[in-house]
Amino acid sequence: MKKTIFFTIFLSLFCSYVSTTCNYLQEEAGYDWAITIKNGYFHPRDKVLRCIFDRCGKKGGYWFEGAVRRNVWKRLDVEASGSYFRKEGKALCGTECTRVSIPTFGLGLKYFFSRRDCSCCIDKFSFFVGTGLRVFFYKEKNGSPFVNPCFKKTTAGGMVNVGFEYDVREHFLINLFFDYNFKKLKPCDKNCCNQNCDPYRTGILTSCCPSYFCNVDLGGFVFGIGLGGKF
Amino acid sequence: MIKKAKIFLFAGLFCIQPHICFSAGEWELPATNLSDPGQSAFSPQVAMDPAGNAIAVWVRSDDLTALPRIQSKRYNAETDSWVIPTTGIYLSDSEADVPQVAMDPAGNAIAVWIWGAVFPPPFRIQAKKYDAQTDSWVVPTPGIDISGDFAFAPQVAMDPTGNAIAVWQRIDGGTTKFVIQAKRYKKNTDSWVIPAPGIDLSDPTEEAFSPQVAMDSAGNAIAVWSIYDGIITDRVQAKRYNAETDSWMITATNLSDPGENTENPQVAMDPSGNAIAIWHNKSNDRIQAKRYDAETDSWVIPITGINLSDPGQNAALPQVAMDSTGNAVAVWQISDGSNVRIQAKRYDAETDSWVNPATGIYLSDPGQDAGLPQVAMDSAGNAIAVWQRSDGSNTIIQAKRYDARTDSWSTTATNLSAPGKNASQPQVAMNPAGNAVAVWKRSDGSDFRIQAALFFPIPAPSNLIARQKVRRFPAQVDLTHVLCWDAVEGVVKYRIYADSNLGDIITNVSDNEKISSMLSGDIGILIAEIPAQTKPCFVVHARCPGVKMTYYVVGVDEGGNNGIPASVTI
């Protein structure tokens, strides 16, 4: 449902952009490099994550991202980005605190749609759409002796980006973005699942092992605003 | 004002009425006077049935003649009161002494005693049967006398079906030596009969005395006694009664070694027919024991040897009790170099060895003399020992409880009799559920009176429930079992055990305690101790999904005694 809404908004914006009575789209980028610092809000797709976070405030959290773009062909850019998300929460049906940190590294392509020979405001707007690979460095810290206090896992997923860029001046831009990340984290691979839950275990001391692991959907919407420059 | 007055009055009544001012689910104190004032009473004995009813017998001088007679009272577990049977408090005519009593699971009892002290004294063994249904003492067939003249030291045991065996020593008319004799009470004919091959158990050419008898659930019995072999020394002998053949063994078995001077044999049996005989070896002043193995029909020495006590310390007066699985507890008195103290050891049927409990071998505290220990066990292996001990001014009656799960005796002894007057001759009986009753005599300043105190184990926590709860972390789950139960009055903490196949968890329990419970516990691993609270609950973390677990919750009182466990499976 949310994907549908997202794409409906995207298509509306895109169609409204291209339907204005202007001439053709600008072909050349006019820059080689672009750097953007973005600040957004991450709304997790995973309902459990939202519930956990909601117990300490909001269902999502702030997302910080830095990106470097290189124009490779006409209006097509290659972008490398690094982001960081962190949010506290509380275990469901418990009072133990938990904290999720998700640094990511993304690598993708973005295509910008610019216009010329229109009014000055429209000229400075670019609409972009992109996609790429995003690597999630998931880290979970828990305040409970009955699960792993520090669980880490690295996994690769994908992303889709849409948004607008506004050239405030030469070399300075404002970025409005709507990203969607997707990746379902599987904490255990074949060899480690349920090893910690041997029913005939007779150890005396706690072993900091959970009863079992659960998949976590790391995907979700990120939207926000950024500032940057083009060179 | 009125409200405060009501509260005060209630509190006062709470501590004035008898049977109410007790503490912590343990001994119901102060003790209850069983015999009436005005004449001295002594030699109490007591027995208990599985329902918690008890019968106490004792000797008391008759109010009119001042001659000794046997009296009895019955403890009614339902009404929590000592009552006189419908036939009255007296069992015997005048000139009766040394009563003994045994009970069967239905609450019936057999009492035996010596009667007749008018010169020339007949000294016969008499017996009566208590009928639980009619609440009356009756005389079985063919009469109240079950022995001839000049019989002494009667003992009696009953089996679960209501049959009984009585043993005594009697002067043989031909040899003028004491001989051990026995008769069997048959419930279905309500009569005393002589099993084959005859009434005599011991060799009439040898002097025999101090008989004791025990029975198993099938009606078999073992009798032990001391025999004087004519060469100075005494030996302990035993004979087994076979219920199937209704006959005693032809030849007695010598239990103690030749050339050793022995006395005070005692015997206990478990329901399967195994037995332990214990005695005092006067030659080396040690307590010794042998075990009868029902499977091999033989007397054997345990792996740890025949001796229970250390040499040269004047050990004496041993007593022994067995539980339903062949374990036993033995108590005796012994000098520690300064005072006479009470010691105890436990026989472990699995390892066939006598061992010191985790709390050590001594039961009574140093500094004062203690003696005359008695012991009883329940079916789970718990035990209660009673003894008399000086408090510096008088002798008082003390008790300790052995907890089989923790392999330990109570940390402190409970004073059963009130200070200020001498008390002695303690006896104790226990039923399979762990209830117990102790009796003794105590001076009231003028005469001795028989007193009794009841022990109630801490009840099992009621309404124990377990439910599963999932504590969800982002990528991990802590599956918990939440245990809740109703608070038990009088406990200071609860112990929680888990099925031994699924050990783990833990909170504030030391490793040594966990290991101890693993080694000794028949109910799994101790996983936590929590203080008493109004609505006790405990969360067991890190459970495995799809695996069944059983938990046990036990209340613990101030003395460290465990109560009856409640269990729940989830």
C-alpha cells in the first residue's frame, strides 16, 4: 500500500514536471562532482521495529547521509553514499532497553531531469530518480543478559531514490529526497541457527544466548532534505 | 478507638489459644499437655498414620491408687486436637508399664505393655487394638494377655494391612534364661497367633534381651535382639519373618562379630523389605550397622564399613529410621571430649554408603550435654530427630529436621519444651507426607506430665501456574516462562527448581548450591531463590521453543527447611 502511494506521488510529480509548457529537457549536467549532506527521517517497514522504537518515542528516527556524485554521461550520475541511523527502544513485553544502529554504504545510479528555457525557478529544479546497492551494517545492543548483548550482521540490499534538487546558486544546491531501502536481515545462516538452544543444555551459567533469532526487515522509507554543492 | 481495640483483642486471642501460636509452618508450639496434672506420667510413645492422625501412649499413676496405668490419647488431624477415645483414657488396669504403640495407614493401632506388678508379679505382655472406625480400644481374641508370666520389654510393629508382630523377652521356665518370643496379630481374624516354628525366636539355652521389631509393606518382619553367649560378650542376632509362609527363620543370624560386646540393637525396614540393624559395640565404643538386602536375603556390610562413629568417644544409644527407597538416618549420642552430643549419619541406598550430611555429623550444639536421641523419616527421605539437652539449668527437648533435597539438617535446633523445668524421654513419629509428632515428659513443678508438639511441613504453594511470554528484541527473542503462585504463610523465601534435563538459567544462586541440588535433588536443578512476597512470581528466561519443561516451587522457612514442592509443566 505504501509502495503504491509512493509511486503514485512520484508519478504525479514527474508527470506534472514534464507536462509544463516548456521546451525540451536539458541534456548536459553542467558539473562533474556533487557533494550532498542529507538529514532525513527513517520510517521502518518492519512493524516489530516500529513497536520497539515507539516505546521510547517515535516509531522511526533520524537518518544522516553524506553522498558524493560523479557525472558519467549526460544527466546520469554515479553516487556513493554513507548513512547512519540509530534509535533506542524497549523490548516488547519487557522493560529492557535496546538500541539499533544501521550504518550503510550505498552505490548507485541517479538520473536527473532538468529543464531549460522555462521560467527561472523551473530551470533550477531537477527531478531525479535512482537505484542502487546498499550495504547495511546492522548492530543491535541489548540491555538483557538473556540475549546477545551485542549482535552484529552485515548484509546487502537495495535502494530506490527519487527527489528534487534545486540549484540555489552556482555550486550550491538543496536536495529533497524520498528513498526506499529494502533488505530482510536473516540473523542466522544455516550453521548457526538454534545452536544456542540445545534443549539438553545443562550449563550452570548464562550463556547470553537468545531463545531464538528472528528476521528483521531493514527496509523502509527515508525522506528529508539535504544541502550540497556541485563542482 | 473501637477499631484499634478490636485489632488488639484479635492479636491477643491469636497468641493465647492453644495450637495457634506457632511460627513459620514448623513446630506447633507451645506444646500441648496430654496427661492430667496431679500424678506423674512417664515413658511416652507415639505413632502416626499417613493422614496425620497420631496415637500417644504413656504411663501415669492412677489418681486413686497411685499405681501405674497405661493411658492414651489420639490426635485428630481434622480437628487439630488431642482427644480421648470413646473407651476412655485408660488402656490397662493398674500395675502396667513400658507401653509401645504402632499404627497402620487406616488409623488403627496396636498397643502393648507389661502388666502385673502385684507380688508375685505376673509380668505379662498385654495388648489392645485401637479401632479407628469406632474410635475405641478393644481386646482382640483370645484376650488381653499375649504372653505368659515374666515377660518384659515388649515391642510392636504393624504392616499396611493392619497385621502386627509383637516381640518381648520372657524368662523360660525350663532354663530360667530370658528368651525372645513373638506373636503375630492377624487383622482378618482379630486374633493373636503363633507363627511357625514356635513362639521362641532366640535359642532358649542362651540369654536374650532387648528385642526390637520392624515390618515391611508385605507383612514380612525382622526382629533383632542381644544375646549373651555365656562367655562374657553379647552379640546381636536377627531373624526374619516370612509373611508368605507365616514362619520365622529357623536359625538366627549373628550380626555382630564374635568376641565383641554389643548392646541396644535397633532395626528399621523399608517397604521393599530391606532393613538396617544398628547397635552399640561396647568393646570399641562405636556405633555399628549392617544392612539386610531383601533381594539376596542376606545381611551385608555397606561399602563404608560396619562402623558409623569414631572410636573411643563413648558412643551409645543408637536409633535408626528408613524411608521408602531404602535410605536411612541413624542418630546416637557421643562424647566430643567435653560434652555428650548427638550425631547423625545418613545411609545412601544408591551408593550403599553411610555419609555425613552437608551440615556435618553433629546435631546438638557443643557446650552442654545432650542424649537419648530418637529419629523418624518420611517417604521422601526427610527426617526429624529429637533429643534432650541441658540448657545450663534444666534439660529441654530439642529437634532438628533433615531435608533430603539439600542433604542438610536445620541450622538451629528448635526447643520443643519450655525452659525452666526438666524435660526428658523424647519420642518422635513421622508420616510419609512429612508431618511429625514428638512426645516427652516434663516436670510441672510437682509431677511429670506428658507433652506433645506437632510438626507440619510447609505446604506446597497453591495455584502454581506457568505461562509463556516472548520478550522480543529487534533480531532476538528471549522466550520466558512466567511462574506465579499463591503466597505461603510463614515462608521467608521460595526455591525454584527446573527439570534436570533442561538446566540453565540462574539468578542469585551460588554454583555450589546448584551443583548440590543437581547431585542430590530428585526434583531437578535449583535455578533461583526469591524472597517471600505477597504475589510471588518468577520469570525464567532463555527458554527453548517447543520444549516441555517442568518447574517445582518450594517454600523455605526461617530455619532453612524446605516445604512440600508444587510442580507445573509448560
